[in-house]
Amino acid sequence: MRSIKYLFRLWRKRKPSKTKSGTDKTGGPYNQVQMLSPDLSVNLKMIREKLGNSMDFIIREFNIGKTRAALVCIDGLVDKEMIESHILQPMLIYARMAEPTPVKGEKELLKFIEDNTLTVLDYQELSSLDKLLDKIFSGYTILIIDGIAVTLAIETIGYEARDVTEPETESVVRGPREGFTERLQVNIALLRRKIKSPDLRLERMTLGEVTRTDICIAYIRGIADDKIVDEVKKRLQRIEIDGILESGYIEGFIEDAPFSLFPTVGNTEKPDVLAGKLLEGRVAIFVDGSPMVLTLPYLFMENLQASEDYYSRWPSGSISRWLRFLAIFFTTLLPPLYVAVISYNPELLPTILMITVAASRAGIPFPPVLEVTLLGAIFEILREAGVRQPRPVGQAVSIVGVLVIGQAAISAGIVSAPGVMIVALTGISSFAVPAQTAAYVFIRLFLLALTATTGFFGLTIGIIILLVHLTSLRSFGVPYMSPLAPINVAGWKDLFLRAPWWAMVGRPAVIARQNRKRIGSVTMPGPPRGKAEKPLGGEDEDNA
């Protein structure tokens, strides 16, 4: 085992060694910044060499007075109407009206264009080729003027994006129905609508040597722990990869326990859920091109919480939470308990139930553990087929497959009716906590293997191992099982039940260490105190 870990460490550390001459052993340069030239033709030549003969690469050369200039952009990423009406047309009108040019020198011309001709809101001055290319691929249009080594990157983003719709993975009966999209600016705007505070911090980074993916770190200054924010930034800066295509790439690099079945980084695609987590002191990571926003630290108890718990009245929210606790118990322990009782301790069942189960298992060729494992595998296959197929086809596959295969297997005497019922209840319960579905499958198999060999003793040992592993996990320094381990009774107001809002005064103590108070001097609501007033519809209405 030690040798395997040693080899894995060596594999992670392997990198091409760099020499003092500025190249690695392959002869390629590193950390070299290519600056722009004052010559327009040289700049266009460098850009063409970088982009090649790409069919979507557009260069529009024109004259501003007596000075040559060019616009560079990528077709499909920009809004052409915006370029024509707000950039090109004002400059051409200025060129026709200004003969000779009323400004002296190209630098003054650039300043004059910024102050008098551009009618766009966002633009930046760039002097390096790498930053110029990053802006081009982000949907910006580049203005290059002959005689000056500084260009203007003008925001003209106009690529197609999915509309804001209700997310299918986090649907609610009561609550906001808007979800994040694949466009970073839209997602940030959705969050800004929820948190209208100047303390909301949004910091941009770029990851991926090839994809150059934009990401954004979001947190609320004064609520989020500075140590957690710094740790998030350090882990992100250590990422070295050619491409980031989804937030799951980043999750694999920053999680605390990569070999654990339990995720230590959360995710959501609902702005209201993200706003609630930021208000508790968490940090969020947006990834351009992904509707899933990462949240951290992430605790195990967040699997039992849903946004609708906080929008409905506290009794119904608490009942829903208890049902999720019960669902976790069913999906992890029901098959092992069935195997332990049937194979080792059938006397634990009532006599009538024991006789019924024995009669249903008469003639079944497989032992209980193999029966449950086989049915569980079939259920997972049907669920995977239903997810990967189009929605109408997927629903038909799931429903028809379960009914036909289950009934046929019982009629053929391959499996028993109690086994089918146990597996069906186990699978349905796993849908109540979708974030941990994959973990529950492996935990179930692990407990089944122990139970099949030693019965209840093996099941007890397996549960102990599972609890020890959970209590040993950390998420960015925060205990994964908090507030259960270590015990924090104040945090139980949002654990086993959803306490009323006026009772949840503080934020989670293990996360928001700097600002724990969430609610001011709020008391339990009730009717007005003092002398009772005459209710509406009093004596006058009675006499009438």
C-alpha cells in the first residue's frame, strides 16, 4: 500500500524541468510575454500567425483621417450590429468630418476616440498579445491603430446563450424558479439581484492553458472567513491543466478528500440557494460555460437541506427533513438489514411475517445477498438508461422496464417478491438525496459484503467504519459532520428540524467565524400585547 502511494506522489509531481535559459527540456519557451508593435501590419501579422486561417476570424481595415486602423474579432462571439453602429460607424463619420485630423499624433488620436467616438460602456487598453487574444476569444472586438503599441479591447459580446429557466435538478413547489445558465455574466447578474450589497466581492481568474476559461470567486466581505477565502485562492492558483470545460474539473483539483465517496465541495444551479450559502459565510466559484456553481466549505448535513425548507412554514420544512433522514436510512441500510435477517436471524421477524417471507422464497435459486445485488444492479442500469435517453423515451424505459422485468422475474421464480420490494424502496429513497446517489451505491455494496459474511456483526462494523471516516473528513478546514461532530447544540436548530426564522439568530459557527450574528433583536411573533381591541365585526354588526 505504501509503494502505491509513493508511486502516485511521484506521478503527481512529474513536470518538465525548466532551465535558466527560459525553456524547458523540450525546447519550448515559458513565461514569455509578447508585446505589441507600433506597426499595424506587424500586429496583424502576429495575430494571423496565432489564429492561422480560421474561417471565423474577421479583420476590418479602414482609415481614421490619415491614420490606418483595423478592427479584429471572432464571428459568432460578437454582436455585429453593435460593432457597426457603436464602433465602426462613429469612427468613419469622424474620419469624413475631420480632414485633416484635428489631433496630433496617434496617442492623442486614441484618446480622442475613447472620449468622443466610442459609444460602448466597457473597453480596456491592452499592450500584450496574450491579453489581446484572451479578449478576442471572450467576445471582445480589438481596435488597432497604426503607430501606437496599445490597442483597445471593446466589449461586444453577442454569442447565443440559453435563457434563464427553472433548473430540473432542483425543482421546487414554493420559491424562485430561475436557474443559472452557461454564461458567466448572466450568472453574476442573477446573484447581484439577490444580494444588493457592496460587500459582495467578485474576483476574476483564468484557468486552462488552452481553453483560458474565465472563473469568478464570490464571497461576502465581513461574513466569509478570510482564511477560507485565501485557501480557495491558493488551491485555484495551483491548478495546471490544459482546459477547464465544466466546474467538475475544478472540483477534482480543490477537494479535500479525492479518494472519499463523499463530496467535500458542493454545487448548485439556483441563485437563491447560492445567496443563502454566501450569507452563511461560504465561498462560491463560477465557471464560464457551466450552470453549476461550486460552494465551499461543504458539510454532509447540506444533503438533507432543500431551499423549499426555508420558504415554507417551519413544521412542514422539518417534516421534509425527517423524511430525508428516513430516506438515507432506507437507501443505505435496508438491503443489508434484509440480508442479515433472512440469512442469519429470521427469528427477529414476527412469526406470520417470517412464514410469508419463507413461502415467497421457496424455490428461489439465489441466496438473499446475490438476489439483492442482482436486482440493485438492474435498477441502476434502468435508471441510467432513463437518464441518458430523451425524456419521453427515458420515462417509458424506466417505468416499463421496472414493471416488466420485476413481474417477469417474480413469475419465473428467479427472485422473490420481498427482494423486489426492498430494492425498489431502496432505489426510490435514493432519489430523495440526489447529491449522494453514487456514494450510497458503494456504501450499500460495502455493507452487503460485510453482512453476507458475518450478519449483524459485520453490519455494525461497517457502520462504525463509515462513521469514523465521515468524522475524519474536512472541507477547507471545517469538520464535515458539523454540528454533530464536534457537537454544537446551537447548530441543531437547522439540522434535525428547521427552526423558525426568529429562532435562528446565528450563522453556522464553524463557517462564519468573523460575523456569527444573522438576526438582530427579533422576538417570537404573536398577537399585539396590552388591552385587547374590539375585533372587526363587533356590536354594530351583531345589532344590524
